[in-house]
Amino acid sequence: MISATPISTVPVVAANMLAGKKKYRVLRDAAHTRTYPGGYTVYRVQALRPIYRGLHFPVVQPGALGGYISSEQCLTQDGDCWVEGDAVVLGKVTDDAQVRDGAFVDETAIVSGCSAVSGMARVGDPLTHDSQGGRVLIESAAVTDLARVTGGGGKDTIISGFSTITGTCHVAAGAQIGEMSDLEGNVTIAGDVQVGGGSTLIGDLTITPSDESATINGEGLAYTNKQNPGVPLMLTIPEGNTSLLEYADMVAGEKFTKRGTARHHMHKLHGLSKDAYEEANVWEHVEVEYPAMTNEPRQFIWVDREEPVLRINRH
């Protein structure tokens, strides 16, 4: 853990605190500068005032060293957003968002709201944004572990509404994940796919639209490839399809052993109050029940009744 630098030993920090103008400063000396093979140089930040963060993170004390940014444009001076650890930001972090551990935020990405990007997560990708367009927007959501959210497809790729992307999941090319939906394991969502209604997708799945767009609303699907671990079940949703489960059952029904009604569970990474969820208009998805299908029953919290539900119950 990197220790805080005593404020008394850093006159510039003390002067800036008295001026009351900035939350942090950028350290550009050799000891706090890194240059990467990609050709970009980043500089460590240092707190000038207490930063009172949400999401159960401790207060950042004046003098504490943070993570790395390429310029002051990457981390706003207002709000309680912060970059710490070995995290690198080339894009923008604003509001109360937190980027930590070894996470990487590329220059086309914006992390905002009450977001948390952590672990070795990667948000944005220089290999896609130059030629294919599209920003990456993380808006009050969590991206962690080895998860990736990348651009492409000429559309913004968006994770919002306190949704969570974990494991080695990959969201790309204009997909939108919102309304407290969760992706866990090795799920890939690419193209114009909108996931909402507290949907939960787990395991070895790759989901793309067959034509222009597809919608997944209030459904749970989990598949673990036991014979060939990590090899995903490919689901290309046809145009006009209204249920991912019905389509998966039609094309690969023999792979699933359990069908029923599951209860959505709120992800611990969010750590926010009910008021925060209500303000973001997603509270209705916290305790929602939805139809689910899996070959690993333990992956869902099942409702204690036999009911062939194929519609989300929001009430």
C-alpha cells in the first residue's frame, strides 16, 4: 500500500490547500511518471484535501498518492471522484466515480456518476475507437475483475443504472447494459443489444443480434460449458425476438437442466442507499423476480414455487 506523504514536507500541497482551488495536483517528477509501450505518458496524482468517497471506500487524506492520469483533464477537480493504486486513466473520470487497483480507462471512455472500475478491468480500447468509432460510457455502474468494455460499431457502448460487469465478461460495439443488470463469468455482449430489467447473464455465453438490434429485458440465463470450459454458447438473437430464454430454449434447450422463477439479488459492489437507487430510477429492479434457465441451478436464487413464468414481475 502506498503511504500518504506528510503535508508538512510538501509545501506546494499546503499552499494549494490554503488557496482552496484544487482537489489534487499532478506530480510530474521522474519518480511519479510512467511511460508505456503504447507511447503514452502518465503522472501520479496527489490529494490536496480530504475526499469523502461513497461505495464504502475510505476517505482519501490530504497528501495521499493516487493513481495515474495523462493530464488534469482526466480527473475533475470537483466532486469526490478519485483514481488510486496503479490505475491508469487516459479518458475522463468525473462526479463520484472511482477507478482503482490496476484498472485502465482509455481516452474515449468516460466514467461518471457513482461508478467503480477496479481490479484489472479495461474500459475503452485504442484498437477499436480510431477506425470504428463509438465512446465507452460507464454511468453509475461497476466494472471489475478482468472485465472489458470496448467501443466500435460507430455507437456508444454504455454500462449504466448500477449494473455490474465482472469476471472476464466483455461488452462491446454499441451494446447497452442497464437497470441493475449483471454479467458474470465469461459473457460477451456485442453489437446493438440492450440488456435491462435487472437481467442476469452468467457463464459461457456470447450474445449478438442477427440483424440490427436485440433486447433482453428481465431474464436470467446461465450456462457453464463443462465439457469445454470457457467455450461459449453462441446465441445470435433474430430480429423481432422478444425473449432470450425462449430463443435459447429453441436452439439449445437440451443444454439446460433447470427452468423456473429466480429472484434478482443486489450486487454488493454498489454499496449505496435506497435513496441513491431511487434517484437513479432503478430501485424497482432490486427485488424483481424473473424467468431463468440454467445448467447450474446454484447460480440463481430460486423462488420456492413451481411456475412456468416467462414474464417479468415488476410489482
